[in-house]
Amino acid sequence: MESYAIAKQVRISPIKARLVIDLIRGKELKDARVILVNYNTKASKLILKVLNSAAANAVNNDKQDETKLYVSEARVDAGPVMKRIMFDSRGYIGRKDKRTSHIVISVSER
């Protein structure tokens, strides 16, 4: 049985978050937590929260054993983009995109 957790509209670029999520895909839950705790980025802190939530959903809702869990699916999708103006040279107005992400993590038993 698969349990999952989703964090929507997280204020981090999907490209930066995918660098971290690629490290934990397919790993055991314990190993994935160790990787995220020791990886010092904003993305790792956000992904760790989602991973802990998915594990808690598996244990509490689906009655799965936490020691047998592994990350079966981990992906970062692009969320809505907040478009902000930035003043440019020679009187032009440029655009600064503030990107958001949807983080989806699914865990299941081996």
C-alpha cells in the first residue's frame, strides 16, 4: 500500500528542488532522512518535512511498519509563477519570475 504527502506552492524553484529530490528517490526511509538532514539547503529542509509527513501517513493511517518503508515515488512539479517587475536599463521594465513548486513524495513497504 502506498502512502503519500504533497506540499503545494512551496516557494522554491523546481530546478533547485529536483537536485535534492534525485538523491532520495528509491532509498530506504532511514537513509533518505540521513541524506536530507546532512544536506544543507533550503530544498532539503522542505523535502524532509514532506517525507516525514508521508511516513506519518503510512504509519498512522495505513498501519505500515516504519522500518520497512522506502521512497517509492519522489517528484517536484512546477507550480504557479509569480511575475514581478524589475526596473531595467534605459527605462525598460524587465520581469523577475518567482517560481514555486509542488513536492510529491510517496512511500511504501518493501
